[in-house]
Amino acid sequence: MERKEILATSNLRIPR
């Protein structure tokens, strides 16, 4: 996985 994908999933899983 690329860093962009990890950041995107992080935002979906942990919305601020």
C-alpha cells in the first residue's frame, strides 16, 4: 500500500 492509500483509509476509519 502506498502512503496516500494509508492516509485515505486512516481518514475514513478515524474521522476528526
